[in-house]
Amino acid sequence: MLPIKADLRYFLEPNFYIQGDAGVAIILNRADLSYTYSSRFTYSPQMGVLFAAGAKNFIGPGIRYRATGKYDAEDPASKYGFLGRCVAYGF
């Protein structure tokens, strides 16, 4: 799967943010999976906090949900989604 997305991050407080990603996810091996569609809409809402880790560095733990639409109208398992934790390091 190859996701192509754009995102927007908004800070509610100086260190607390919400973020949303949206775009298209492309299945690169569609023939092997026998899916009806090769691309579907994908989105990822997220929220997290940023902690200073030096003069210009930060660590940002957060929580994110990621999902895509169905790649096959007949197969409910062709829709992907998960909830997870994430950690970012910025420098």
C-alpha cells in the first residue's frame, strides 16, 4: 500500500495539538489480492503533546487512528483501520 496524504496540525495549547491527514491509499499488488479497486480514500486523525528535548529538538507522543475505505465491495476484510500510539522526534 502506498499512501499519498496531506496533513494539517493545529495547536490548541502551546504543547498540545490535534492533526488530521487525508488522501489516497494505492494498492500496489491489486492483481495478487483480486481487489475491485486499486485506490481508496484514507484518513488519520491524531492528537498529541510536544516536550522539549534540547534547544531545538522535541519528543512528541500521541495517539492516532488510521483507516481506509474498502478495496473490494464484496470483502469486508478489505477495509483497513487501526488505533495506535506514536512517538515523533523532531530536530
